[in-house]
Amino acid sequence: MSGTGALSGIRIFDLTRILAGPTCTQLLGDLGADVIKIERPGHGDDTRRWGPPYVTDAAGRPTSESAYYLCANRNKRSLALDISRPEGQELARRLIARCDVLVENFKVGSLAKYGLGYEDLRREFPRLVYCSITGFGQTGALAPRAGYDFLAQGQGGIMSITGEPDGEPLKVGVGIADVMCGMYAAVAILAALRHRDATGEGQHIDMALLDSQVAWLVNEGVNYLVSGRVPRRLGNEHPNIVPYKAFESADGWVILAVGNDRQFRRWCDFAGAPELAADPRFATNSARVENRGALYARMLPIMRRKTTAEWVDGLADLGVPCGPVNDIAGVFADPQVRARGMRIDLPHPLAGGGTVPLIANPVKMSATPPDYRHPPPLLGQHTEELLRELIGATPEAIADWRAAGIIG
């Protein structure tokens, strides 16, 4: 059911699985939408089995719910429905009639086989916002191919600029092409709902992992378009700003992100190296970019003289951007992360401790903040509840559908 957030009253028919689609619908659910997660009976979202780690029960034994599945499926209710069967397709249409948005990430044309493609539904449900998320979009020679985050990162260029200059191309450590596509999709859905409310007209949203990946090449993509020079891997360095990288400190690693010449002079004074600021090779950012190798050769031994905390605390007082390189444990122990409430714990029926830990929504809103109504659901946990609530199904009908394998 809807929450108290900005999207209260909006209902989502969620035919997505893995990460891009679930990221999109979880965000909408956090903002108050009622998200109905449609899953195949007996199977469900593939990521339920993408472990370890899994939620553990009271005896410490792993359950059927993976941490990966938990990351993108809160604030949803699960309905196990076999849409490959005509009876399941009919139930789906009855449920869609009660929804504002349909989100799916099937291969191009797959849902049309079940009578649930956009062209199949648009005349019957003219106000429906229908969002398709695929690897390569609905058009183009690659449209029929299955798409995955790793492929999008490679073909979309981000791996060519990620990693050490003399190393192999590297993907980002999380499925960032999936996550960003899900976020772009959520924004598009909100815009389409605004249009629908103004005109009564729904529409089809065509989202592709590859398109989204190209879009967030941002400055490096435009650097190429403007200059014609192909950007190269710079490790942790920045193509347009120097010094801007991770340095080894006396006890670990520290990030220095100098954004202008004034900050560079302050770093030089604090580091006891004022001669660097006076050197014409380093006096301006443009000069530092051209002479980055020479500057970094001078800076490396200097940065090893102080601990990470000494650099962070000392430069903070001078307004020079500097921060630690946390491991994941360090992230959730970080005082600022804790102060911002970026970990939440939700009740879960399988968890031995009674709750599962999750990462909070980062959106902070003064009037309609995200709320957390549902933990990631068990497969089919809400099937009967939703069929009764949305289409008035009787216990007898539910029993018949379950016996026939239409629902789980």
C-alpha cells in the first residue's frame, strides 16, 4: 500500500528483476508509491539466489534471501503470477487496470508474446505510463540482444577510462550502469506522470543501459567531443584538475582534491613546501595539468610525512578538500555517514535477529521524506492480499488459481 510520501496514491506494476528495474521501483516505493512486484511462481527474482551472503535465521543458517536481493527490493509487495499462461495474463490486465505505471525489463518483444507489450495495452489503458528498461533500447541493430551492466560499462566507454594507466580496463566496483539507468528511469516516470496528470495521456518510456552509460560519461565524453582526443585511463587522477588523486599517507591513504590555485597554495604552505606554489610549472592549474608527472613526483614523499587524520583535519581548517579512503566497514562506521542515517534496519520474517540491515535512501525532504513500510518481500508474500485488495478476488478463486499454478 502507498505510504505518506510524495508519491502516495501512485501504484506501480513492477515486472522487473535483477538491478536496474528494481533500483527504479525501490526509489519510487521509498517516495510513497505502492509497488507490486510480479514474480514467477517458484522462482522469483533471480537475485534472490545471488549469494552468499544470505539472511541468516535464528540458528545462523542461511535462508533463501540474498543480500543482493535485499539491496533493491524494499517497499514492495510480492505477487507470484505466471504471466506465460492465458489465465495469468488476464489477471495481470485486471491488476494493471488499477495501476498508474508499468515498469518492465524483459527483452524487446518478449511481453508482446503475452499480450502485455505497450502496443497491446495502450488503447485499453490510455493513462498508463509504461517504462521499458533494456540493454540497448527498443531500436537499433542491437535492440534484440540481452544487455548486462558489465557489457554496458565496456561498450559505453567507462571501462576505458577506469583503472591505472598501464593496467587493464576496469569496471566500476558496483553495477553502476544498472543503477544509473534505474535512476534515469525513475526521473522519466515522474515526468511522464506529470504529463499524464496534465493531459490524461500516458506514454512509453524507452530506457537503455547503454544510453544511460553514455550519458554519464559527462565531462570525459564532452572532452572528447570538443577536442577530438580520446581520454585515457588516469587511475585516480582527474583529466582537468591537478592535484586530484589518492595519495599514500603515513598510515593509509588519503584523497586530495585541489580545485583551484588558492587551495593549492594553502596545501603547499601546510605541507611545508611553499616552493612548489612559486614554481611556474605548478603555479596555475593549467600548468599543473601539463606537468602533472613532475608535480606528483614531488608530492608523493611529502604526503607520506603525515597520517591520514593529520592531513584531513589540518586541511579541513584551511578549506582544502581532503578525505579518507574508507573500506566498506569504515563507511558505515564513519561519523558523518552515521549522522546522516544511511543505515536502516527493517523487520524481516526470516532474520534470526528480527531485522535486516539496509542502506537508506539518500534523499532528504522536509515535507515528504522517504519512508520504509515494507522490508524486501518473500516470494509471493502478498499474493492473496493483493488479489483481494485490488480485484476483490474470493478465497475460492484464489484457491483455484493456486491449484492450477497460475499464482504461487
